[in-house]
Amino acid sequence: MTDTRRRNPTEKPVVLTIAGSDSGGGAGVQADLKTIEAMGGFGTSAITAVTAQNTLGVESTHVLPTEELAAQLEAVLSDFDVRAVKTGMLATAELVETVTDYAAEFDCPLVVDPVMVAASGDRLLTEAAEAAYDDLVAEATLVTPNADEAAVLTDVTPEDEAGARLAGQRLLTAGADAALVKGGHVPGEEVLDVLVTAESIETARHPRIDTEATHGSGCTLSSAIATRLAHGEPLVDAVGRSVSFLQRAIRYHHDAGEGPGAVHHLVALRNEAAREPTAETVHDAVSWLVAENVRPLVPEVGMNVVGATPYAEDERETAAVEGRITKTLDGVEPNRGIRFGASSHVARFLLGGREFFPELRFAVNCRFGDDIEVAIEDLGWDVTEYDRAAEPDDAAGTMDWAARDTFGGRSDPPVAVVDRGAVGKEPMTKLVGREASTVAERVVELRDAVARGSDEET
């Protein structure tokens, strides 16, 4: 006989999405619910329409009766303590008006994503429904149009920052508390997002990701913002963190379907789940290098083993030895344990290389000298180098520039990258690879090649 186990329920803020269903799973209610869960909310839904679509386009749409939408809203609102609401595809004027009637009674943030056109170019909203949006926008805590949607809502086509500011200000004049005018549909190497509130105008520029797999990006962003608002975050913080979340979701998108693909709604969770395994892998590699006694390769500044999580975007998502690996009397030892954010120099270089080869996850820095150069040549490795003297004055940082200089334009990543140093900068060899075991084995191969060279000289 066993005792009944005590329950331990989890409390999450409830978020309601009012949107259409996407049979392809990348956008609409499906994207919203995935994103709400990823952001730590409990997702509820009221479906406005059922679409037959996939990554190639929309094949048909069946709009639900307003009575059915109202029944879903009543069911959710009568039972759940809804902390935020977001709207997506509303399809018809009648559905927009129904949602507007309920929105007037919401006692929580409302994020309006005015879904009018699918990423494939298919129209998802009637002209009458577009006109009905004015009253819903007036109820919005935040409205999140892309350039095409902003043009419909404001008669301003935001082709540049001034246009985006003007469109945002017109949406505030229409009654919205704030407007995020998204720049993803505006051509250019950079994406410009403009957040207009009654207190300020915030602009954010970020590099455009070289992919067409943006299906569901607007749904994902608005759901992420709504969930962060449900957690009580200030609007500016909720928008900024959600934009960063979306950038990662687009870069590491799902390669699903025959079309461009869909954003990876759970990428942040997957990345977080990989932190401990990544740290353990770095620990194992360090232990093996200590056991192999790679003392002949340790630079004066120390050696480090750096491991990036699969979807790493900054140094805080790279694990390394705190204090590096340094020489002892007859071997090497790590100064302290493995910690995320412990490396700056090697981590920045690895992250820079990942801009060109995202599959790279591990790097080790070794010393460089004439004997190392001969050993690398004997091993026949694919090696490249950068010259610090060639670094332009406007470079964002040496490691970022060095990574672009050495990885850019290549079809495959090199095995080793040589830095011949400069005044006050020790020469260095950096080994990079997809697997920690491969990189660690190459360190030992290099040590053995150096030893063979020394034996031959004597």
C-alpha cells in the first residue's frame, strides 16, 4: 500500500489568443499557443477561422460564425483569470466588431496584430474588416503592424525611419496606447523596428537573417509580447526581449514542408535545456586535456575550452573554464570550474564564426610559434589566419572582425585559425569544430606533432 502523492500545481499567467487556425502549424493559433508556452504562460484560444494552408500558401479559409467566436470567448473569460489577450487573423468585419465589443471590457493588456496578408502573399482579411479595425486599434495596449499593414491602417507607407515614426504616431492618434511598426517587409540589409509610445520613440536595428522562413513570425512576436506583459513586464522590455526571441526563432527555423519553413517557436527552451549538457561536455573535454597533459600548447595567458549551446547568440550562452587552464610544474590544471560567460576572447571568436557556420560549437585556444606552424603544416590541416594590423578603425571588436575576416567567403570552416599577435598581444592558434571531442583530439594531435618536430631537430 502506498500513500497518495501530494499534488504541486504550477501557476502561470493565462494568455488568450483570438486568431485563425493554421493547418501547417507554423502560424495562427498553433504558433500562438507554442509561443505562449515557451514564454511561461498558459495559453487559451478562441478560433476565428479555419484555414487549409502549409508552407506554400493558403488553399482555403472557413470563417466561423460570430456566435461561435462569442461562445469561445465566454467560455474562456468566465473560467480563467486572463492576464493578457492578443488578436491575430479576424477575417471579417463582423468578427472584428465582436472582438472589439469584448475588448472594451478587458481588464488586461491587449496586443493587436492586424493580420491582413499571409507571408505567402495571400489575403486573409476582407476590405470591410480592414475598415472595422479602427475601433479595435483604439482599444489596444499595443498594435504590431508590419509595413504593409501600417499602410492600410494609417495611409502611411513606412519605407524608412521617418515613415515608421509617422505611422506609429498616427496609430496612437487613433487610440492605441503604443505601436510597434515592424520593418521585416521593408527591403534592406538591416531590419528597423520602431516602437512609438506616448512617452518616447524607441528604434532598434538588427541584421536581416538570410532566410525566407518567416512563416508565423508576426504571430510569434505578438504572442511573445502578450505573454511577457502577462508576467507584468514593462512594455519596452517586453517588446525588446520578444524581438530578440523572434530573431533567434527565425535564424534557427524549422526546415519543415516544401516551402521556406517556419519559425522555431520553442528555440529558447531548447537552448536553455542544452546548457547543462554543454557544460558537461566542456568539463569532459577539459578533463581529457588535463589527463593528456597538453602543457606544451598552453599560451602564457592560459588555455580555454569554450562550448556554445546549439542556438547560442551571446557570450552568456557559452561555457568555459573560469580563470582558464594554466600550467603547473609538470602539467596543466583548470583554475576553477566551468561557468557560462567565463570566456570573452575565445567565446567572441567562436560566436563570430557561428555567424558563418552556425554548426560550430566548440573552440580551444593554443599558443602559436614556429614549431606550431611547422606542426600544422605537417598535419595538413585547413588553416587560415588574420592580421591584426589590417583591422579597420570602425570594427566593432577585434574578435568579431577576425571571425568575419577568416570565416567569411568560405564554403567550409577551417580546422585552425592563426593570430600572429601584435604589440602586447600574444600569438595564438584557435581550433574550432562541431564536436568537443573532435577539437580536443586535434589539440592532442597538435601536441604530438610538435613533439615529433622537436625530436627530429635533436
